Amino acid sequence: MKTDMKTNYHGNQSSLLSQAIYLIEQGQDCGTIAGQLDPEYSLRLRIHTQILPDEIRTLSLYGRAHPPAYQKKRK
């Protein structure tokens, strides 16, 4: 029983993460979905958002709020 609950919980979190990633890649806001993620999956979303190209990342409010931690040096 506990295994089923745990599997269902992680399946739900994984599904929410996939939905949020899809929305970000479409340039739409995913704040409501991101708020439902637990800390581990929220971090996964943030990392995924940070590695997106700027052209895609900056289309969504969530993407603009979570810029990459590392900025390339300009020559």
C-alpha cells in the first residue's frame, strides 16, 4: 500500500513537471503548476529552465524570474 502511494506521488510530481516544462517551452506561464511541485521537482524545473536558450527562456514569466546562475563572459 505504501509503495503504491509513493509511486503515485512521484508519478503525479513527474506529470506536473512535464506539464510545467511544456508550458515554459511554449513561452507560457507555469507558476501555478510550479507551486504544486515539491522541492526536488521544483529544483529540476528551475535547472531545466536555466539551461534553455535565452530566446525560449525569456518568453515566460517563470523563465525570466529564474535566469541562469552562470553567465558567459563577453569578449
